[in-house]
Amino acid sequence: MTKAKSTLLQRIIEGVAVNGLADRSLRELAESAGTSHRMLLYHFGSRAGLVAAIVASIETTQRDVLIELSAEAADAGELVIALWRRVSSTEMLPFVRVFFECVAATGGDGLTDPWIEVSESVSGTLGVAFDPDEIRLGVAVTRGLLIDVLATGDNAAATRSLERFVELWQSAEAV
């Protein structure tokens, strides 16, 4: 991705985090980023292409955070909780909202496989067995709890639920 395209995408993501995506035309999205709709079409091909790029960017950033946190985590449970605290933080919730809004607009095909792929290397870093089914379950639980936080605003309850999930997961691992 060129620097110009990357910079433009970041401006779009920041604008959408504040103003939302639904029912906003390509022209409105462009205007909020200080560019023209023609530049968005040039860089992303269509509104759907722009939305796909937004999702990919947000997901890539979150997977980078996972890798970063894995270097400091004592075990997989600690890593899951640390990632949760980062992605469910007040400053990240507008981007989480954008992610789900974009998924709703695009169908979200292929969003879990990259998490499974990066988790394989993270498992090696932590020295734990890699199980793609467990990773898929963890991604689904985390996304579900993020939806709960967005819908209710109750981050504390969702955090307790995630902590309970991790506790059950780790006790099942010990058996």
C-alpha cells in the first residue's frame, strides 16, 4: 500500500470512528477526510473496496497488538485478558464499532482465518499447543463480548465474562 493510500485510509478510519459509516455516501466519506470521492475510487475501487480496506486495517492493527502483547505475557490466559483490555478500552471502542459496522456492510467473509494464522506463531512464542478450533472459539467469544460492550456500555460485566471464559478454558486445558 502506498503511503498516500495508507494516510488516506487512516483519515477515513478516524472520521468513520467519529461519525459512523452507515448511510454515508462515498462523497460524504471523502469530504470528511478532506479528499474527493474520485480519490477514494482511485485508491479503493468502490465503496465496498473502501469498507474492505477499513476492516483489513483495523484487523491488522489488532493482530499486531496480539503479537506485541505475546512478547510480555506469561501464559495464553494472560495474553487473552491483555488483548481484551486493549481492544475494549474506551479509546478503541469507536474503532470496534467501525469494524462491526463494516462487517455488517460486507458480510465479513474471511475475518477469522488471519487470527488463526497469527495465533499459530503466538502459540509457539508462549510454548503452548496450537489448536485452531480453540482460537476460532476465542475469537467468537471476544467478538460477541465486544458487541455486548457496544450494545450495553457495560465493559465491566463483559470483562468478568471474558475472565470466566479464560478460567474455564484454562481448567479444560489442565484436564
